[in-house]
Amino acid sequence: MTRLPLSHEVSRRALLAGVGGAAAVATLPRVVLAHAVLDNAIFRHGVASGDPAQRSVVLWTRVTGEGEIEVEWEVSASPGFETIVRSGKTAAGPERDHTVKVLADGLEPGGLWFYRFRALGTESRTGRARTLPEGKLDRLGIALASCSNYAFGYFNAYDAIARDADVDFVLHTGDYIYEYAADGWGSDVAKTIGRVHQPANEIVSLADYRQRHAQYKTDAGSQAMHAAHTLLACWDDHESANNPWTGGAQNHQPDKEGDWAARRAASIRAYFEWMPVREPEWLEHSRSRARTEFWRSYSFGDLATLCTLETRHTARAKQISYMGWVEQIRSKEDADRLRR
């Protein structure tokens, strides 16, 4: 059977020597992996790729520093970067929380690409990225991840995905972060294993959401997975708050946490800053440029098409509460409403 094709044949030795963080480091024990990742003081949140098309893919990183910082990026078909196929310069600044996101285009379909960043005299770890294939395809390996609560335990599943040679892409179906306070859901486990949520409060503001994303991106298993595989991402509810609807959320109290629209906007802005997803203006075919309408479609040659849907922020009515639902039934009309 035919795998997702590679643009170039790469020997195991060359791959391990060149990719560093994306393959070789991913096979190391967790303690070694943690040191290998976090010792890079400039790129301490790792690298990531995502939202691929046949000829382009999003590359992401974050630079730890002050003010406006020049960042260089390179893409190669080989782990040793003997030939650079795409490169450029961009800037990381406080406006986007020093995150960097570029669209590497003009690439060949179905390719395996190696990428890296440079800033402040420091080079990032090397990441691997894939573009979507075209034509005949007999086999596709997609790893599924979701509901990734940092406070509930280690991201060992991410670590395993990073090591899996049969994975072509990672589909994360949402709840990439959780909004709860340090003493909220899962806090007993978090205190025991040393993974208490930051900031300590329930995240509400833009600064809060940024800090929570940053914490999740420091996890060694997460960094290994993102460096090794390209992400197909869609959000669920906890990227903002539990069970949102058009006018609020189950886990949003306006009297304590302010305007829901402002909180939602902050969460979505942080998501676009911290995730390797296309900006609305980068989408070639879109009926809307609204960030809330997070729709995607990925075609894998003639084998499959994957569509990701936005089901949380647009046109969702307030959910029925099943707490004390019997007390809510005061008439036949109430019963009919609950039945729907």
C-alpha cells in the first residue's frame, strides 16, 4: 500500500542528525526531552506547523524577549538544510504576544518539509511539516487528540504521537486548553503532580488567555508532538469557557467576569496568536472572514476529505440545563421544549 509520499528519500541517520527536536529528541526519555526543549531560552515554547494545503503550511513559534524582534525562518526539503526552498523575515512584538506565524507557500504537494527559526542570535529546534497530498493515495495516518487538560496529568499521549512514524497529521478536535482556576476542576491532581494552572484565576482577559496558552506550550510532550507533526485544529468550548452560546456561557458569570463578548473576543484572539492556524485573510476560499466562523476542509488526494466545523460560537442557542430539569416542566409546552 502507498503511504503519504515524501518529496525526498531521507536516511534514518540523516533524519535523526538534522531534525533534532522533531524526531531524535522525541525518542529520548521524558526528563532528557524536557531539558532539550526548555533549555532554549529564546524559543522556550517550541515550534509548530498546521492548517496545511497542497502547496502551503502555517509555521509557528514564539520568541521570548522585549520589544520588536526580527525573526528569520527557513524551509528545506532535507533535515540538514543543504538547500533552502523558502525563507523570509518577520517580526515578533508585544502586539501578538511575541508569537510568530508565517505562511510558507510555493511548496510541492505531499511533501515532508523541515523548518526552523532564528532570533536574537539563537536558532530554534527543527520542526517537520507536511503539505496535503494530491492524486492517488492508499493510506493516511491521522492521530486524534482532544480534551487536553494540563492540570489533569502529563501529556504522555502527545509524546507517544511524536514518536509514531505512522502518523502523517494530528487532528486536535478542541479543548486544547482549559479555562479553570488553579483551585478549579482537576486542582487536586494538579497540586499533586506540580501542574497547577497559570494564572491562578479563571482566565477571562486577553493577558489571562495568553498566559494559559503559554503554559500549555511549555509542556515537553506537547512540544515534541508539534515539532514532529502538522496540526489540523478546530476548537471546542474550553478554549473560551465551558458550554458557550451566542449570548454567554455556562461557565461565565457576567456579574463577576464582565461582558461575555469581550471575553470571547480575547479568547479567540489568543487562540489565533498561539495556534498554527491560518489567519482569515490567508484563506483562499471562505464565505466569511469572521474569526468566529472557524471552518476548514482538508483533501487528502483521492482518499479522503476532512471537514472541521465551528459549532460553539455561531448560531448556538443557550443549552438546556439538566440540573433540576424536573422543576422546569410546568406545562406540556415545557416538556416539548426539553424534548427538542
